[in-house]
Amino acid sequence: MTQPKRINPLEQILREHPVMILDGALATELEQQGCDLDDPLWSARVLLENPEVIVQVHADYFRAGADCAITSSYQATVDGFGKRGIGEQESLKLIRKTVELAAQARDDVWQEIQGGVAENVIGNESKGEKRPAVAIGKAASARPRPIVAASVGPYGAYLADGSEYVGHYGVSDEKLTAFHRPRIAALLEAGADILAFETIPSLQEAQVLVALLKEFPDAYAWLSFSLQDGKTISEGTLLEECARQFGSEPQIAAIGLNCAPMEVVTEAVGVLSRASDKPVIVYPNSGEIYDAETKTWSGQGSCGSMSDASEQWVAAGAKLIGGCCRTTPHQIGELAKKWRK
């Protein structure tokens, strides 16, 4: 298979660092900033109403130590915006904007780091939130320049009914291809360093996305599945089978999981590590339970800290670690402290 001409951005970072630190939940932080996400567009609604808050949240994660921001395009699609009466060209402009906002935050924070200037505390102090920033100095100078990963959420995210945790859409490959193609093209045109095929619940959708990626031969993507458990993706295919099927794809830079509870991560990482030589990426949620009908989270979340659990994940073979729904800059900061010694 032909290798992309561009350098794999994950490979660049992992060549010099044992672990790459991803960011955490975007929507959770947007809600903390007062954004109303009770909408089929979810966090993409903020693109329309208050994009400056998206920049702020991305910057919080970069200051906490993240090597990568995942854009606000998870639920930003031509079809979804179309339901709000937004035309195709304006929709594509909004999708490209998600990359521009993340890049703006990255460039601003990187300039702070290079200049040796950073706040000791980040967050919304008016709400009593205080989150420690990663120290600027020797620790920061060892950081790689962060990258921007453009989120390509599943078709189920557009449906806004929790289907990304089920995966049985009952639609054809052609429909999925037509749905995903314009967003992928727009995100790459905007300058994304890598695509994040994330919360993918089915083998069918993964196959469609990987086939589409070949239309953009210089692009890379990571492929991250939603899970039933530590061995099975959401629609029932064995995780091992998925890893074997895509493990030889040159444009797939990493394979893993996201938005699963921490309790299943170690087992899943072991499965992935044994089935493929690709770097393993994991960004679990808090462990709380999501109700697709009410669009709310409940429960206490996972026991133990993400930072402590990451030791097991790395021992099992994980190379890229971050957080998904309900995780915070504080947790990403703790991961950065552990793995940026």
C-alpha cells in the first residue's frame, strides 16, 4: 500500500515521548461555561452562538498539558446544519471553523509557553473553579508542539438518539459515504493535522470511513470505537477483528476506543496491542451513564483516578491517553504531570 507523503503527526510525537496526552471533554466544559447544549447539534450549536468559548476551552486543555485538541465538529455536519435551515456552503464554512478555533487556541497557548508566560490558575474563577496549569519552564520546554485532530463523529451522532452506542443504523454504505465525505474534505481543507474517526460503533461505518480516507491520500486518521465491553464494539463485532482488519492500513495512525468507562480500558488495550502494531489510543469517559432520551448523565462515575489508571493502560500498550465525556482539564493536567516528567 502507498504511504502518505506527509509525516504522521502522531509518530512524530511518540518518537520522543512515551505517551501522547489528548484533551478531555469539550461539551462538559462548554456547559460549565454556561452554554446550553440541549440541541440536536450539541456542541456544534456553540459554533453558531458563541465560538469564543470553544477557543477558551481548547486553550484550557492546552494549558493543562494536552498535546492535542479534538475539534468541535463531532456533531457538525452538512445534514445536521441543513435541518436548521443552513445551506451547504455555510455549513462547510462552519465545519472548517472548528479547525480554525482549535488552531487559534493552540497557537495562542504555544506562544505563551515559548515566551515563558502562563497563568497559574485556569478556569472560571467566578464559579469557584480552579485548575492547576502545567508549569512553564523546563517541563513545558520538553512538550511537543500540540496538534489539532478534527473530530469525525459517527452517523449516529447526527441522529442525536444515542445510536453511536448501538451502531445498527440500517443505512447503506453509499449513504454513509455521502454523509461523511463533505465534512472530511472541509476539515482537511481547514488544515487539520489528523482526523479523529471517533465513537465509531460498527465495523460497517469504520470500513466506510477508511475507504473514504483513501480519497485523501496525504491524510492520516485515528480510528476509535465505542464499546459494549473490553472485547466487543457497540454493534457486536469483536474488537480484535477490527484491529486486525485496519492494522495494516497506512493512513490509520492509531486504533483504540473512546467514551467507554475506565473499567474496560485495560482489557481493551490488551486486545488491541495483541492484534495490531498500531499505537493504541484510549480516551474513556467518566464512567457515568448516558440516557439518550433525556440527554443527561447519571451515576457516580469510575472509582479511582484516570492518572492512576493510566499506569495500567500504558503497561498494557496504550500510547495516546486522554478523556471523553465528563472529564476535565484537571484530569488532563494530572495525566500530563505523570507522563511529562
